[in-house]
Amino acid sequence: MQVKYFTNLDQLEDISAKEKEKLKKVSERYPFRANDYYLSLIDWNDPLDPIKRIIIPSTGELNDWGELDPSEESKYTVMPGLEHKYDSTVLLLISNVCGGICRYCFRKRIFKQPNQEYLRDIEAAVDYIRGHKEVTNVLLTGGDSFMLPTKRLKLIVGKLREIGHVKIIRFGTKMPVFNPYRILEDSSLIELIKNYSTPQKRIYIITDINHPKELSKEAIKGLKMLFKAGAILTNQTPLIRNLNDDPEVMAELFRRLSFIGVPPYYVFQCRPSVGNKEYAVPIEKGYEIYEQAKSMVSGLAKSSHFVLSHASGKIEVVGMNSKKIFLKYHRAFRNKNSSRFFSCKRNSEAYWLEDYDELACIS
């Protein structure tokens, strides 16, 4: 199936002219991108349709809350498109395009400045990784890694597989649900997985599935093909207001993911990126939703962690009582902080770690 992409709201027939006029102010600031397959999942008669919530602009995005780089990724950028934050993991931004632009994207800066941050010098990146023997994991993302032609992906993966200390190659992608035909109709992608995902060095595919409605029969078929080719699949999702911030919805997502062999990996606190106040849920409310959802599912669906991708590391929320919230560094930039446990005085209006009183946080 030839999927058609849209980058202009005027191309959409299901939105009224009046609504388009309002939303153009948003799309002028933060680009719009979608495709006809993904848009076909929307029930346009439902004002709360989850797919619409993910992909169609909202005037709430014009709120000036947030930053372009809330996790300070620039701080860990070695060269354009290469980030090295944790010793064992290098992140390569190999694409500056996605199959669609989620409205709560935390890397809006890439789409606002599409030619500045993604990786173009593959050889230099490979040389850097080769020279850092502590690197065992390389994450290919962007943008969306699966937006690159398979020929280009094969070139990158082939070069990485020549480096003995790189054991895991991870693809970060939403294409299995944005456009499953990228998988269903490209046998060369399946061959790439078969050839390079070996018993000793697996390829992991980290999907970005946010709501059960995204799991169409086409999406599930594509995920099955990736699994049969030898990839290990896991899923991560941000917790987003009026999308999956309902324990029943989140529990159903956990269930369905576990049923099809794509276990939940991370549930992220929505990063305070520019325009994201519309989509963010306070940390403590989000954690309550997350725990309620986990209480409804079996052990195999409980495998995720609720985390903040903070500038200092991945901070996991591990509990609360009436006075305190308890946190732990799931992984820290400074190795000495990894697994460090600490607590803060509760703040129901906190959206990010900086919203807690530093003096009220203790190890």
C-alpha cells in the first residue's frame, strides 16, 4: 500500500475550515505531519478520539510553558547526531523525520531545525564508538529510525556489527503503528533483522505505542514479522493527558502489549518541552494512574518503570506516602548516582524534578 503523507492541514478533508484556521497558528510554530493510514484510524465524530489527540494540533500548544531541550541533550552531544550520556550506551539521531509528528514530541527542536542535529557523518560516529570500548549498546533513533531507507539502515547496522564490543543495536520507532506497511511490504527490512539479530548479539526494537487503538490488525502483523525475524520487542510510552491518563486505558495497553509479545518497558513522565503543558500530567497524579493500571494486570504486563528522562539521568518514581515521594536513579550520568535512592516533600503541582524544593529532597 502506498501511504500518502500530509504536512498541511488544508489537505485534510475531515477538519472544518473554521477549525483549520485556528490550528494553522499552531502548525506554523510546531510542524504538522501525518499519513492517510494513521488518519484512517480516527473516528472524526468522537471529539476525544485518541489518535486525533496524538496527531492533530491543539491550540493548547501555544502555551509558552516548557523548553526546547528539557533533558539537556545538547550537554551530552559529542558531534551532531551523536549523544553519549551513559557509559555503555551511545544514541545516534540518524533521522530528522517521523512517520507523523506526535503533538507532545520532546524533540520538537529537530523538526523546527531539521538540518542541525541529526547524524550525517556515519564514519565519524562509527570511529567514535570503536574508540570507546565501554559502549555495548547503540540506539538508532531520531526522528524515527525506520524512516530511513533499508539500504541506509543496512549500511549503518553493518558498520556497527563490525565493532566487537557493540552487543545490542536498538531501533527507536513508531512506524509499526504510524505506518505498518513500512514493515509489511519491505522484505529487505525483515532480511536485515534476520541477518544482524544473532543469538549472541540481538537487535532490539523499541516501539512507541501510546494507546490500544493504535494496535490495528496491520500493526500487529508487522510486529509479528519483526519478532519472527529475530528482533526483541519492547514498548515505551509517555503518559499523556486526555490520551492514556486513565488507569483502565493504560491497563488495557499493558495487557494487549503483553498478549502480542511486546512487553511494556518505560512509561515516561511527559517532558516539559515547549508547548507540552496541554499534554502533561503532574508527576504524582501520573504515578497514581500508573500504579492503578499495574494493579489490574498480570505479572508479565507489569514489567515497565515510571521514569523521568531528566538531564541528570533516568529517575524512577518508586513510591509515595502522605508526605513524601520516593525516587531512584534508574540510570545516572554520574555513575556514582546510579541506583541512588532519595525522597522529596510531595508537591501535587510538580511536573518535573525541578518543581520539588531542593532543600526538601534527601538521600
